[in-house]
Amino acid sequence: MKNFFFGILLALFFQCHTIQAQPSFKGYEHLFTDPLYYNALYIDGDIVVDGNLNEKEWASIAWTSDFVDIEGTLKPKPHYCTRVKMMWNKTYLFIAAHMEEPHVWANLKNRDDVVFYDNDFEVFIDPNNNGHQYFEIEVNALNTIFDLFLPKPYRTNSLAVLSWDAPGMKTSVKVHGTLNNPKDRDKGWTVEMAIPFKAVSIGNAVQVPKMNDFWRINFSRVEWDTDIKDGKYVKKKDSKGYTLPERNWVWSPQGVINMHNPERWGYLYFTDGKSVSLDRKLPYSEEQKKLLWLIFYKQHEYFEKHGKFAGDLSDLAIDQRVLIGGFENKLKLHSSEKQFTATIGKTEGEYISINDEGLILAKNNKE
């Protein structure tokens, strides 16, 4: 009998130790910091988009935390403050942004000029949280708009659809000072936007969020270092005569100098404001996706070294069975030299997948 119980304990020991608690994220920590989140308040009425932010609705809504460098704590904090607030109604997502700036300037005036060649404010929206089919909207202090649709991120060698214009979008800019006048010091500039849900819906049906739904969203502020020469703002150059790279300040840090990693964006929750959780936990499916993204990053690193994708999870030092939140999940990898698909699931017939282009799909997943 003693040997019988010892055998059971030994079996349980080996069963437990064949499940990996979590694979190592060492070397990838900068890509797995927790994205920020924001609870957007629902309003019944509408607002006038004029850049002034003087409506009572805006007054009752909290700002985000101050923007940080795009790489997060790897770089110093920005020397000018940038903040955003958001709310929504049945038609629009409203966004307000304020940028502290002692010298407000802008040159580009035509729709779909490459606005980030000026100082600008940028919005990135992935309504379906699948890493593909997302939207980017840029605006400068002249209220010039550059809006584009990306079927896939640039890392897939895909191109943006520059002909896309956000139909029905309203934007306005308020300069707190004088535009393009180096002789004085300004306080900054404010952007106000109303983005129709219809404009950022995929397919024919308008995708209006339901209460407590969430989108992936992020914001970027492009800031160029300038000198004043002959009464004009001129971008600073290095000792070889090349223009200094722009600064990228963001709401939720990307961990790398690239806004086109949608999996790193923050979470926008659509709420009524009455039962808002101040300490939201990520849905379980988002925790599962972390393992898929780890596979994605490791697979592409493996490809760079070997000219092909790994054929087995063991090649990536990842076990097939992992524990997430105390529940066993099974990982599977289907791979050829040039393509792969990885899946994760805790129950049979319910899983999330990622492919070599970073497309996330879910089957029977209720999260």
C-alpha cells in the first residue's frame, strides 16, 4: 500500500512538472509591459468640435497620464506634457488632446500631406483587436489631416491605403499662442476630434461599441527639434548635415520605435461611467495572446538566423502545455519554412490563433 501511494505521488509530480508555468520572456520584457487602459464615458448628447473643450462633458472627464517616450522607461521622459481624454455617444468617438509647446508651428496644408514631417498628433485605432485592418489619423497645428487605412502592419511588407479618408470625421485645432511666430512663447495647442463609428467599421454594418466593449488604441506625438533662423523654424541637423530624428511621445509605450505594432497599443473601454473598474484585469484571452505573441517574436528571430521558421515549439524553448491563471492551456505550432500558425486553448474546440503576419483569430472564444 505504501508503494501504491508513493507511485501516485510520483505520477502527480511528473504530471505537474510537464506543464510549464510560463515560458521565459527574457530578452522580450520591453514588448510585454502591460498596456495602459482608459475608461471612456458615454454621453447622450453631442458636442461642438471647435478645439475649445469648454463643454461641461469634457470638464467632468479625466485626462490620461502624461505621454512617455515610445520606448517607455528605456528613454527619458518628454520635456513637454501631452495628455488625452475621450468620451463617446451612439455615433462618435470623441477625442481631445492637449500638447504643451512653447513654439507652435506647422507648414503642411493639403489633405494627406505626410503630416508627421511637421509636429503632429496621431491616433491609431484597431476596433477588432486582431492586429490587422486598423486606422491611423494624423493632424498638425493647421488642422491638416493625413488619414490612412492599413490592411496589415508594415512589418508584413504591406502598404497603407492612402486614398482612405475618414468619412464624416470632424476635427478642430486651437492654438494657445500664435502659430508660426518665433518672436513669442506659446502655451501649446489643443486638438478636438469626433470620429464616426461608421468611418472605422469593417464591412457594410456600422460597428457601434456596446457597453464595456474595448478597442485597441494608442496616440503618438511627433516632435522635431528646431532652431530659429531668419525668423523661421528650421529643423536641427547633426554635424554631418542630416536632420535630427524626430521624438516620438506616446500614451501607452510601444517598447520599440514603431507605432505599427498594434499588439502594444492601449485598451479603450466604452463605459457609462457609473460602474467603472479602477483596476481592470485583462480578459483571459488577452493573457493567452501574450504566449502567441511570444511565439511570433521568437519565430521571426529564428527566421532571421536560419532562413526558415521553426518546425517545433521546442526549437523556441516553449512547452506545449502551459499554465495561465491556474488553468492548463495547450499550444500547437503548424509550420513550414515560410509560414506558420500557432494556437492556444484551454478547452477543446475553443482556441486563439496567430499566423506569421501577426493576424489574430479566435474560434468560439467568448472573452
